[in-house]
Amino acid sequence: MTYAVPENAYLWHLVSKLTLAYAIPETPLSPYAYVEMTNPLEAAPASWYDELCYRAGLDWSVNQHNTLGLYYEFSHTPDSYFHLIGIGYTLSF
């Protein structure tokens, strides 16, 4: 099977991410927010970014090994956008 790359697809991207997080003292809660920008590197695109993603959330440390999270994400491309509400679970050893 041969993989065909669409003509308008970029193979190389630069991903930049800025994260702000804070651990609230004496509570198991940690709010955070980040913005992530994806730029194509091969050609001059129609826009200065390929994808722009914003996320804000709250992590709750249940105990030393388990963390639950709730977040909202807004992702934007030059052609479309979407909203996402999600939950997450992290198991640490």
C-alpha cells in the first residue's frame, strides 16, 4: 500500500506552545491555560498559522497517583473551528 500525500498538505510544522499553570496552596486543584500555534515551514501559507488552539482546564489530584481533569478547548484553522469540552484521567507511577 502506498501512502499519497495531498498536494496542499505540509509535511513540516513548527509547534509553539505557551502554558500558564498554578497549584493552589493547600488544595488538590491546579488550574491551567495554554495556547498552541502550528505553523507550516515549507511554503508561504495563505494565513500566518495553520492551526491555533486554546485550552483552559482544572486538574484535581485525587491522591499521589491519580488525577482527574476537566477542560474546554477552542481550536481554529483558517477554514474552520470547533469547541470541545473534555475530561481526562492521569495515572502516575
